[in-house]
Amino acid sequence: MSPENDSVSKNLFHETAASASLASAEELSKTALKGIRSNPSKYRVLTGERPTGPLHIGHYFGSLKRRVELQSLGVETWLVIADYQALTDRVGSPDLQEAVKNIVLDYLAIGLDVLSDKGVAFCHSQIPELNQLLLPFLSLVTVSEIERNPTVKSEMESMGITSMSGLMFNYPVHQAADILFCHGNIVPGGRDQLPHVEIARRIARKFNTTYCGDRPYFEEPTLLFGDAPMLLGTDGRKMGKSLKNAIFIRDDETTTAALLKKAVTDSEKRITYEPVRRPEVSNLLLIASCCTGRTPESIAEEIGDRGGSALKTFVTDAVNTYFSGIREKRRAYEKDPDIVRKVLARGTEIAREMAHKTITEVHKRMFLDYGHR
């Protein structure tokens, strides 16, 4: 990560946790990465997204690509499509089902294996035993501990909503249930996710000390930091599914070209990589860098005085070249009318079995297993 991007990430983080927590989390992340490389079978990834629309290239370079890499190392990968959490700022509708379908197709297209023992994909709403973990977990945290989590507040701001539902307020605890029900111990993510993971670690620790004596049941999960830069949308704001500023993984070449043609730049003709002074131009250079493997500085040097139009052309070609194979695979999967149902049916079966086992073990340790001893 470039110094400028690292600075941006750290500034974002300081809104969400103390620097001491960041330093500790980074050490845990480094240790976990070494462990993954030496013994990947000891680890299980749990991550996912809210189904509020198809996935974009910011998701890909920020998280999805890392998941594929971890899976290729031999780490079992569990992907939760958080459809209940999609209800925090909208009502249920057919669009929700379409969004779930698009996410599964995107998973398959980028190479995430969710049809073998390497991984699974499932939806919140189909795993009642997972959601039942919310009740005992809520007994282990205080209202003030949840209120101190700033990530929910920032998500509310990004969504443009002013009042918080009970579901959104409890999102950090729900995420802890997502992670711990399957005994996930690795959560790939950015620094902004640290408050969520810290609550999951706190819940695991408190459950173990309260109910498990000297034989802990839950492992405290580790946030695995990536080194990918945060990509902005074509208008210079955070790339978002509903902001009409995102390049979607599924977009064809013509759609990508049209969107990038409207991308915001500035009036300077010479192209330079200066993230602080020229964020929009630098963001386009970052996108091209992610797609080509070259440094943004070298791309800027090549374009030189040819201006924003030449930059947009370069970025368009880079994005379309990088994603051409992925998009071709996605179109092939779209032709299979049963593939999404097959992925989710398999994932639901496996996740429910795991969740049933976990809630049974939790009840046993909490002396709630009446008549089943």
C-alpha cells in the first residue's frame, strides 16, 4: 500500500478505534497470515456482504480477490449473504432476491468455490439456529458497548438514514453470531471493520470465561488486513451500489466505457499521481494500477500531458481487459437456471447442520439443554 493510501486508511480507522487497538490488531493479522501460509487447514474464513445490489470492482479489489487467494491456499471459506441485514434500510422486495442471485453469480465468476469442501455460501434468513445465537450473545454485551461501535453510525451516514432500527443497532452482535456459529477464526477486512470483530472477540472471550471453565469453546477471531487501496467511485465519492458511480463486475465493455467517460477529473492537463491534491485523477490511476499490476506513478508518466481523456481511455481498456474472462464466466453461469439454487441449497444444508451443532453446544454449556443430557 502506498504511504498516501495507508494514511487515508489510518485516518478512517481513528474514527473507529484507538491506535493501540489498531497496533494490536495488526500484529494479530500478521501472525495469522504466517499461520495460514504454514498450516491453512487450521483456519476458516467467515465473511460476506449485504445483498443490496451486484458487486463492483471496489468490492473485488478490496475483498473478493483476497478471498479467492485465501481459498487457493487451502483455507475453508464461508460466505454469508446477510439478507436480514439488508432490511435495516429497506423493506423486503423481489429486488432482494435478485440481489442475492447476482452476488452468487459474482462469487462463481471470480473463482470462489462454493460447490465443494473448499467453501459454502448461504443466506442469514435460512439459518434460524444461527440467528438464535443472538439471544445468548446479547446477554454478554452491554448497550453502551454496542453504542460505542462507530461503524454502524458511519454506515447510517453512508445510507442517508437518520434513525436506527433495533436490527441495525444489534448488527455487531449479529455479525458475531455469523462468525462464531461456524467457528470462523479469520475475517478478511479493512480497519473500519475492527470494532465489529472486537465485539465478536469480546463475546467469544466472555462466553468462554462465563460458561466454559478452562476449556474454551469459541476461538477469538482475527481480522486479516489486506493491502488493497480503497477505490472511489467515478464521481470521487465512496464507490456504492446505489450511487450510480460504481463499475460492476457484471458490466459489459460498453457500459464500463460509458461510465468511465463521465468520470470526474480536473482541469490540469498533465496527469500525476497525487492522492491528496488530485483525488479523482489519482483514483483512476489506482483503478488502472489494480488492473495492470503497474504502479500508478508509471501509468501517470506514460499518459503525461495527454490529459483526462487519455487517462479515461487507458483505465477503460485496463478494466475491460482484466475483467473480460470473469465476465465471460459470469455470462456462462447465467445460462444455468439452476446454479444459484444449487449453491444456496447446499450452503443452507451445511450451515444449518453447523449452526444446530453450535447452538446445542451453547445450550449445554449454559444449562439450557433440558431433558437432553
